[in-house]
Amino acid sequence: MSVCVRCYIAGQVQGVFFRSSVLEQAQMLGIVGHAKNMGDSRVEVLACGDELAIDALKRWLQHGPPSATVTEVNCVDVEIEEPRGFTTL
């Protein structure tokens, strides 16, 4: 069963290849959605996919790529029309 979550990641997550690293993780896990920078220095990740894959991505978001410093991750389940691919905005 496919689930969708919207996560907001805080810390040093902009300018450190966070979004492109999320894209790589999502593609490996078969997840669709997007990652985009927010105006308040956070990154928003919308992810839809298999529940186990989403759980794996949420665990990865807790630390992100080596160049990032994640201080907070907040995820909520959402009901939306599932995107067709994964993009960075």
C-alpha cells in the first residue's frame, strides 16, 4: 500500500546537496515526490511510496548526507494525488 508524508527538515540543510541526496535516496527506494528549499532555511520533502520505503527515507532524513547537520525532522501523513516521479524544486 502506498503512503505519502510531508517532512520538514531543519538545520544546515540548504547549500549542502541535501535535496540532490534526497533525490538519490528516493530513487533507490522507489519513492516519488519532491524536495524543495523553504524560505526559512528548512527543506520540505514530499514522499509517496511503500510504507517500508517511506520509513527508510524518514530514518535517512534524521542525518541526511555527510555535509548536512540535521537538527529536527517533522513528518506528517498526507493524502494527496501521488506524483509521477521525484524532483527537486
